[in-house]
Amino acid sequence: MNTFDIIRDRWSVRSFEDVPVKKDDLDAVLEAGRLAPTAKNQQPIHIYVLESDEALACVDRATSCRYGSRTVLLVAALTDKVWVNPFDEGHTSVDVDPTIVADAMILTGWERGVGSCWVDHFDPEVLQKGLDLGINERPVHLIPLGYPAEGARPAPRHFIRKSLDELVTRK
């Protein structure tokens, strides 16, 4: 499977088998996150692998979007380490870097048969307190991971795509 095929075929899994992700699959996913590019290669992120009953209960308090996954990744930004645009100090890599890392992990997982769902619908304060995150760690993405349950299918809206003409301007 090539990169284009993975991007084209991947869909958000919202129903998982009730098993943790296998160690070799999880290690490959995490390695992809480690290798993902970040602004000035500062790597201002931290990835939490949430698999304990206590950690998953915290996720459930923060969101209704775990979908039965037994392995959830939390990608946090290290806010004191992010790149700051010298031309616009209000623009930093605080959201961009964790997003690039998350995307690399999601696509690598799909290549290995590990489904995921990109979740940004959560209460960050619940995660901050419940997981005892550092003062400079900002939860950015939750990624439930796992093997799609039998009968899991993409949501109908997955297949709705704008045309290139709507998305691209050539000058």
C-alpha cells in the first residue's frame, strides 16, 4: 500500500474490538510520531499511551468519543517549547506540531490494520487534572486506536469531498 492509497482509503473508526493494540503495531505508530516533522525540529510534543482502566475512565469523563477503544493516544503540546513565528508572535506551532505528529501516527496505524478516530471534542481541563499533566502540557488531540470491530464502517459523510476546483486556486 502506498501513501496515496492509505490517505484515500483511511476512514474514522468509531467501533473497536475490545482489545489493546498489539505491541509491535503500537511501537510502529509511536515511532512514526517520533519521526514526524515539527517546526524547527523542536519536537514540542509529548505522547501519552492511555490503556489503564484509570486513564481510560479519565478519557471517558473528558469525552464521549472513545468508541470502546482500549488504547487511546493523547498528543500534548509542550507550550514552553513551541516555535514562535518571528513575524507574528501570536502565531506558534502549538497546534500544528501535534497535528503533524498525530497524522503520521494515524496513517501508520492504518497501514498496519490499526484504525483510529481523530478526536478534538474533549474537555482539556479534565485530562489535565485527571492525568496529572505538567503545567506546560496542553492536550491537543485524543486518538482512540484499535482494530475495527466487525461491521464497523465509515460514516456516510466520509465520502463527501469537495472538488479540486473548490479547494485549489492556481495563480
